[in-house]
Amino acid sequence: MLEPGAPLTLDLHMSQTPGADTYFNSASHGLPPPGVYHRIARHMSDQARIGAQAANAQVVRELSLLRDNCARLLATTPDRIGFTSTTTAAFHALTSRLDLAGKRVLVTEHDWGDYYRFLSARSDVTVQTLPPLDLGAPDLSQWADLIDESVAAIFVPMQTCAAGLRYPVEAIGALPRPDSTMFIVDAAQALGQIGVDVGQINCDGLISTCRKWLRGPRQTALFWIGENWRTGGQAGDASALQPADQEPALLLGLGVSVANWLDQGPEVIQTALTQKSDRLRHLATQAGFSIFGGDPAHSATVSIELPRAALPSVMSDLQSAGYQVKSPDIARFEPLFGTAAPPAIIRLSPHVYTSDTALDGVICTAKSALQKTL
């Protein structure tokens, strides 16, 4: 039996919760390995048995290991890592320390809607949408022309929510920018799919939930700030941006997910996800579906387009067959997206636990459901 507070490491391919093979919603919340919940439950049990203060004192070393492992995850140092509850909470933590008044902020057409709505609600900030990119062959020359001393921050998703499109964040980070202009990357749809190296990206801040592709528990997220981060002219302190009342049990569960990811390795995981999504894309195309956003390389997200009138029926049939999928509201999630009337889509996001049988089944079920509406 493990001692209270002892680290618990489990393999990504161990048995999953019932129904995992028909779960296609990793882009919202990847199913955590059972060890995540076991670790959370064990710490909550310790809190009930000896009190929160004593139980939390037992896990200081384990939480320190989590910070070390997250530093490995981002190829950085532990002192630059902070934890919070959601990507949006991380966004607010970082932007609360930026001097935005009277400045411009640059955003993309795929930035998360809550960020845009928050920034645009401020009367003292000018929000400017960057020109759309051909993400297959991005030309950043127009972007470079917009970056000057009046720009306080540039916000870019590493990978988009609805279609899983990959932004060239390394090339964006290489664009000349003033020392006062902070380049902040949203890695919520990338972290856990691929390796993320903040040094190679050359960003100033990075934010991400940990519940999606990294398969951590809900209400866990991380952020990173670079050494040139400034708050009131002083060097930034990641720990100062964390909420003071985080629940250690959730962070301990996250520790299991991060350790599993590191044990398996980004290359192995990315290869598995690419193989599954390539197969899913092929099956969907063969079944007559259009892929929303085209064929984004190396993305595990596959979104299929549907006639809007058919969406409720297809979603209902998929759910009745046990498939858990999501239909993102593009107008709400990515409100700056250039299409005036974005299509209805079903986003399929498999993970390492998804079998070929399930890949075949979800497309067959969706095709059959669609045909009934025609």
C-alpha cells in the first residue's frame, strides 16, 4: 500500500473508465487515467482523517515535483511556472499585470471568445485583429508591420479550438517586437498533444488548461512567464500570480497526469494521435463529410461539417450510440472568425485510448444519422 503523499505514476495505456473507447471529446476534457482520481481521493481522505493543514503539509515535496515536471513539460525552469484553475483564469492573471491603458493589443481571428470580450469591454484599450493567415503557407509580413511601441501585447493560440489549426508560433515569436510588447501564447489545445518549448517559441507568457490533451482533472491549469516579464518595472514572480486557495488534491491528480505524459514521451503520444486523426479524417472524407478547416497537419482534432438543420438529429444519434462528441459554437468560441455564418460542425477528438473500431463506428453512425435527415 502506498504511504500518504507518495507519488503515484501510472501508464497512459492502463485500463480506463467504462466508455472510454467511445469518448471523442478530448479537446474539451481528455479522460484522466484512473490514477488521477485515486490520488485526489487519497488526499481528500487524508484531509478528512487528519485535517487539511496536516494533510497538505505531507505533500509539499510532491507538489514541488509537479512544478519540476511541468518545467520539463515546457522546457523551462520551475520558478517560471504557476498554477490556476482554467486557461481563462490564467489569461486574467497575466493580463492583470500588464499595462494596457492607452495601448493596442493584437489578437487573431481564432482567439478564444472570452479573451476578446474582456479586452473589448475596456474603453482604454484598442483591440486590433491581425490579418488572417494562410496557415498552410503563412506570410507574416503584414503582422510585422503592425508591431510597434504602441502594442502592449500580442495574443495567439498555438492551436485553434474548432478546427485544430496550428499557428506558426515559433515564426511569430521571431518577429521583431519592442521589449515592452508581450507575446502571449494560448496552448490549451496543444499542450499534451505535442511538445511545447517556450524557448523555441520565444514568447513572454504561455497559458493552458491541463484537462484537455494532458488529461488532468478539471479546474487545473498552468501558466509560464518569461524572465523579461515586468510588473511595475520589476521582474515578474510566477507564484505571485497564483490564487492563494488552490485545492492541493487537484494538483496532486495533475501530478499523475503530467508524470504519465513525461513517461510516455511527446513523440510517442503525438505519433499515436496523428495516426488516429489521419485515419478518422480519411474515414470522414470517404463517408462524404467535409472537414472543417481543411487538413491541419498533426492535429488530433477532426471537425466535420453538417447542414445546420441536421445537427440536432446527428448529435442525438451519436449520443444514443454512446459516442461523446461536441458541437462547438464557433460564433461564441471564435467570434472574430472571418466567416459571417460559420457552419455547424461536430468536433471529434480521439486520444491514445481510442481504438480503430471506435474510429470506424463514430463515422458510420454519423453518416447513417445524416442520411436519415436527407
